[in-house]
Amino acid sequence: MSPLTVLPLHLGSLHTYEAVLVGLLAFGPFVVLAVVVAVMRRRDLAAEEETGHSSGD
């Protein structure tokens, strides 16, 4: 066996807090991005309503 195939066997399974941390690191940036996009879109729509312009849709 090569060292690269033995390493995961040596580390074993993840603890609960490690699995949560991996999930946060993997999906956290996408959640933050979605929140930022939603807030910016709401702000832009409010500004359009205030000025009375439409996007032409």
C-alpha cells in the first residue's frame, strides 16, 4: 500500500464537531454569498421603486 492510501485509514472517522466544521467551511461561503445577493437585490429594487424607474421587463 502506498502512503497516500494508508493515510485516510490512519486518521479514522471524523468527530461530530469536525464534520460540522467541514460542512461550514464547504458551504458557508455560498450561504454568505446568497445573503449578500439577496440584500443587494432588495436594496436595488427599493431604489428603483423610489425613483420610479423600471428595468423594462
